Amino acid sequence: MTPRLGFLGLGWIGRNRLEAIAASGAATVVAVADADGAPAAEAAAAHGAELLSPDDLLLSYQGLDGLVIATPSALHAEQATTALERGLAVFCQKPLARNAQECGAVVETARRSDRLLGVDLSYRHLAALEPVRQLLDAGALGEVYAADLVFHNAYGPDKAWFRDPVLSGGGCVIDLGIHLVDLVLHLLDRPKVEAITSRLYSRGRLLDPDPSVVEDYATVLLDLSTGTTVSLTCSWFLHAGLDAEIALVLHGTHGSVSVHNVDGSFYDFASHHRTSTTSRMLTGPPDAWGGRAAVAWVERLAHDPGFDPAVADMVAVTETLDGIYRR
């Protein structure tokens, strides 16, 4: 079948995912809604879709197979749950929920409803990651004993809700760090996180465990059940000298591998295999990866709308974030 989709939330990310899915031809854009009527009206006109209010799309509109959600984080869990209970498959922006309790409840709803639930962990779909996985599977790195993760965004978010802990669930860690926490656990075959140490800052001030503001800088150490130590640093508004610094480096007994952005770009990535003083490029830009996770979800939906147990990985990631936030 060709899935019939609704799109709830048409900001930059939501519109990008809509365009990627439409360009793939894997689904039909049937209905759109946004709290701001202007971007929704523009998307409706561009794709011949029905323009609805968010409530009408979420609660009563008929004739959909799935819903793509790209609204503020505080709304994700409730909106995803409502759609799943209506029998719709769901593709949701990260984070799926603000904490592990909410996340687990959404995943359980998908399981109970037997509906496909996907989360937009888009960095999993970088072309630069494919040779990394191949090296890991071949044992070329030996035992991976350390990982260094970095995600600095020199600009930070442009919406006020990102800075409200009730609406966002946290700051730069849940916004940026979530991608790298997911990636390292995904690449290392989901080891258990046994211990977490974190220090969170806002404008250079160390935050209390239960702050009334969100962090804009964080350092984290994760001790994994495999013996691997993971170091994560992420930030908004850092004086980094470039737009963004994004990197994942795995250190093994036989070699290391890195995935990193190129020249401060948010979009261009390369990967390298390193042994001693030698570095070999594995892959580089260009790579149109932004909407790849959304298209992969649609393609699965077309032949199997049922529950995918792999989404439970999101619960483990969110539990790790809860540990970082000490909640």
C-alpha cells in the first residue's frame, strides 16, 4: 500500500521531513496542521493536502495510516499516544518524551496497539556511519574501550520553549546529546549503562541537580557494561569559532574510527579509520541524509504497519538521559 500521512507541526524540521517523504514517493501527503497557520497553509497548497487544526488532525480526521509529529517536545508523548490509540502509526521527532516514564508509556501503547512507532534519530542514517559499522562487525578495531562524543551548536535553539525545562525536558543534552548517546549505544550493540557522572552548566554556572533553568553546557561520563568509558560534551552558544562541532570517536585496541562534521557544517560529515599515525578516509560529503530516517519509517509502514520492537531502544536512551539529569 501507499501510506496516507498527516503532518502535525510544520516548522523547519517538520517541513523538511514532509518534503523528504513527498520526494521519495513512498507516501501520500493527505493532511497538515500547525499551531501557526501560515506554514501549514503553505505546505497544504504545495502538496494538495487538506489544511486542518491540530486538534482536528490528531483527534478526529479519518483516512490516515500514519502521523508525523514535529511539535514542541512537551507535546510528543501525549500526541503520539493519542495517535497510536486511534490506530495510526507514528513517526515522532526526538525526544519521544521528556523522561523515561513517559517514553516507556508511549512505547507500551505502540506495543499494545500493534502500530509502528518511529523516532527521528536521524544521525543513525549518515552514510559516514556505514563503514564504521562494517569495521566494528569485522572486529577491525579490536576491543572498543573508549568513546569521545562532542556536539557543540554555536547558535542554540531559536524557540523560547527550548529553555523551559517543563516544556523541553532539558537543554543541550536532550536536544543534541541524545543523538550521540543513541549512536554510541547503537553502534556498540546496546550495552547496559552501569554508571553516570554529569556536570551541567547554564551561562557558565554549575547547576543544582533540580534546576529551574536548562543547561547550555554539559560534560558526561558513562561507564558501560562492556568496560567501555564514554565521554560526552555538548553545548549551545559555545564560543567554538565555527557553526558546529560534531564528532563521534571510538577507540579500540587495534585502531580508532571517527565520524565528524566537515568545516563546521551541520550537514556535511566524513569518517576516518585511524591506526597509529595513519588516517584513512572512509567516506565524505555530500550526503543528503536529513530525511532518511523518515523515509525508512514510511517504507516499513508500507509493508508492515505493526509494532517494531527496536523502538524500545529509545527507552534505554531516555533512561540514560534521566541519569544525566539525575532525576
